Amino acid sequence: MVSTAAAQSGDIGIYVNALGVVTPLNTVSIVSRVQGQIIKVNYQEGQLVHAGDPLVEIDPGPNQAALTQAEGQLARDAALLENARLDLERYQEAFASNAIPKQQLDTQVAAVHQDEGTVKLDQGLLANARVQLAYCYINAPISGRIGLRLVDVGNIVQASATNPLLVITELQPITVIFNVAEDDLPPILKQLRQGKQLVVDAFDRAQQKKLATGTLETLDNQIDPTTGTVKFRAVFTNDDEALFPNQFVNARLLVDTLHGATLVPNTVIQRNADSAFVYVIKPDQTVALQTITIGTTDGDISAVAGIDPGTVVAADNFNKLTDGAKVTVRSSTNEPNPAASPKKMHQKKTQ
């Protein structure tokens, strides 16, 4: 007595599998651009922040004083320039009446230009003082998650120090970088040239749980000659934060889909030294050994050539079956439901 399964017609996708690493689109290490004491921290470790949110405040007192000094210096030199211009007007009138020599007028013109240069320098110093004061208030440059606190309140920080104050990592969206063998590159490039958007699934280490689904964003511009692979980058919205930076995942890139393939459970496929085969159940309840060619495979389903959809094949007791043997058929849980819609299958290639 044997159980049976029926071949069915369905769609099967061709996948390329590769080991990938979750890589943020942006990671920012924030350092102070001014020297001073940290007087306020406006974030919690692990907090999600948005671009522009206040993070750290450095004592603005010294920079505020420098700003006031620059404003006063500009005001003084601006007054000197105004006075020099008034003197120049008087010298021009006197020279027109031949009351003063040309040299005295030229000297006053040069004095005006000198004062104009001084005022312009003061304006630059004032602008710099304002920038330095603004640097005392550090805001988030990107949206993302803050890591552990690296510097506490009360510490003195130096301008452009090596050690950052904190690190922000962008999590939404996030990318996965994975390597694809150069032999798999031509069909992928063919799909991309046709303008198709290729789907990428990210699975856990055991390839049992699908973590996220995204799309292929781009690929590197050269093959790595040491490994014979090309780097690909896929982007994921990561709304549920299932992907974490530097996490190892298994990436599956859907390259193409075959339609109308003949699909059978892997459990019905037998192999000998020469080929793969199935035992076909004939209407007279005898079995016939039928050689098949296995195409794409996904999990417990394979696409095969050599039998037609609807063909009933043996699903167990293979050690008791021989070509032409008489059998008794019992209902099998492996037999697909004919009323069910065809399942989309997927091929797996291991790098």
C-alpha cells in the first residue's frame, strides 16, 4: 500500500542566495567643534531621534563673550570708517578749491579703504563668533537611534577630538550588503537593464524565518578577483526594526520567475547512480519508473521535466516498489489539493 501525490502546474521563482551583512545607510559619530564643558545632555541612551533634535549643550559663556567682543569691535571700526568718509568728502571739496594738495586727498582715500578693510575683517570675526556660539548647541544631523553615552555631563571636551560624544545610526531605511558569484551576474544584469525592480528577502542565520522584504538598490562596479563575487546592496524599510546594524543575514535575490512549471514534492523524487526518477501510478494500479530532470527547488517543492501536471506518483514505501509492480493506493496527506491555487516556488543557489 502506498501514498500518492499529484504533480501540479505552478509558478516557481529563481533565487540567488548569499550571506549578507546589515549596513546602515548613514552612521554619524558626533564630536564637538568647540572646546568647553558639557552642561546638558538632552537624550537617553538608545533613544530614537529626528534630524534637528537637541542632543548636547556645551557651556556657551566663553563664546557668548567672544561674540559680544566682536560686535563691539565692529561697531567701533564702523564709526571710524564713517568719520573717514566724512573727512574724505571735506578733502574733496577743499581740493576742488585748490585748498589742499593732491597728496593729502590721496592719503585720505587710502585711509577710507583701510577702514573699509578693517570693517570687513570685523564682520568676518563676528560671523565666526556666531558660528562658534552655535556649535555649543549640538543637534542631531540625521534621524536614527543613539548608541550608548560616551561622555557625561561635566566633562571638558576639545574641538574635533578623536573620541565622539555619541553615535547615531540610521535604521529606517536600512540596507543589506551581500556578495553574488560572478556566474550569477549575467541574468541579474539582464533583468536590471529591462528596468525591473528585483525583490530581496532577508532570512535569519538558519534560513527559517524571513525577517524583511526589500528591493535591490545597486551593485558594485567591479568583480572582486580574490573571491569572484560582486557586492550588491538591497534596501529595506525596516519599519518593525527586524534588521539591526552589522547583523548577519541570508539574502535571497529573486532573479526571475518561471511560469507553468510542473511541480512535485521533493519526497517523491528518487535517485540512482545515473539520474533522478519517480514512480508513476498507472490507472491499472501498477507503478512505472519514470526518469525526470530536476530544475529549480524551493524547500520541499521542485520543478521537474519528464512528467505532466496531474500525474500521480508514489509518495512512500519506495524500498518495496519496482517497475511494473502492482500496488494498492491509499489517500495521502502529501497530495496537493487540486482546488488550491498554484503555489509560487523558488530556487535556491548556495554561494
